[in-house]
Amino acid sequence: MSMIPAGDSAYPQPTRYAGHTIWGVYVAGDALHVWTREEVAALRGHGIEGVLPIVVPPQGEEWWDVNFGYGVLEQLVQDALAWGVPKGSPLCLDLEESQSSAMRSPVDVLHAWAVATRVHGLRTWTYGSAAALAADMWAFKWLADWPATVPSDPVPPEGITAWQYAGNVLGIDESVFRPGHDFLSPELTVVTVPAVAAETAPVEAPATPAAEVATPAGAESVTSADVTPPTTASPPEVASASATPPDTLESIAHDLADLAARMAALFGAAS
């Protein structure tokens, strides 16, 4: 299986796109630069087929202490949607090791990220260290691990979707991605790279603790049971990540519809 060459950068790097098929861009949050849609559209002329939108949580504060960070993560998703990220798109959380290592319960924070993305119809991605990704049972995983000797033929470790194996190489970071996943096109439509039948499930099923029921491929999705309807307009409480995922794909639509009905009834009664 051939890996797909990818890069990412804080700012556009037109002289560095050659030889890459996927590019990571920052669309919301505490990034050095939030890319404009025009900058993303220009990637097409340089041979980029897939774009991975990235969001950055606040730096220098412990945003994860309240409700596992759900309010912050929900706002990042809302900002990404406002930027132009469509439903069905992947959305990646940039979780630096300095933050993930300080969290009391990274598994619950990452569960909150899954909730925040899934309720808006987005595909959950997480970028982080091996330790952080080990706590993530819901996302496609983008590993940040820069060995002293840059590998000549890098391949993501087992259970990892993408590997950033070199950082800050003449202004960009270098990665490889496993093929067959959905990304944005430079025109902001959802595409599969390389172009094959549309993806319906992760290539690697998320790891599931032995104490939990294993999740069938394609069914790794949160449901209404993972979110307690709010009593006010504040963000919902996020259940512990020990909640068991649904067993079938059919349950996803039912659960989301149930959540919408419960929230509509709640707010209708309050008005």
C-alpha cells in the first residue's frame, strides 16, 4: 500500500507544495495564521488534491478543566463551519503535547472532541503525540513523532492514519497519510484521496478497551446518550468516555434524531 505524501504549514508555502498530495491548513482557533479560502483555493494550481482543515485550542490556559473542554471544542467547530468547512468534512484538533500531558483525563477531553465534531456531521481527526492518541478511541489519528533520522520510506505505525515524521523543514512539516480517506478539495467539497469509492469507515478501527463492547467498523460514532440536553443555552454536559458506542450504523441517525427532538421539546417548553 503506497502512502500519500502530505505537508502542512502555518502560512502558504507555494514553493514547497511540489511532491505533496494533501496539505493541512489552519481554519480556526489560536493559530499563527488562519488561512483564507482564497489561499486554500490556490492549492489546486500546485497539485494539492486533498486539504485537511485544522483547529487550534487556546494556548497558555487550561481550557479542558470545565466540562472536559466541551465549550471550547464546540466553539472551534462552530468557527470552522463559519469559515466554510462543510458537513462530511474531516476536522482535526491540533493537540500539542504540552497540553495533552497536563490533562487529568485526556480520554474524556478527546471524547468531548468526538461529540463536538460528530453532532455537526464532521469526521473526527486528532493530531498529537503517541501518548495522547493512545487515549483517543474515536478519531482518525495523526501522529506527531519526529525521529532523529528522517525515514526514507515512512509508514504510519499500526492503528495510526497519518504520521508527521519531520517538522519545520524549510517552513513546512512533512507527513504521510494512509490512502482512501475523505478530505476537502481546494474548492471545499468533500473528496476521497486517492479518488476511489467514498469512504464509509476508518481504515483502522479505533482501539476499544477490553472492558467495552467492540465497535463494528463504521459505527464508531457518539450518540444522544453521550450528551445530556442542556437546561439553559450553555454547552451540554459531556458524559464520561466510558459510555459504550452504538452497535450499528442504523443507530446513528436514530440517536441524532432523538437528540434533536429532546432539545426541541426542552427549549419549546422553556419559551
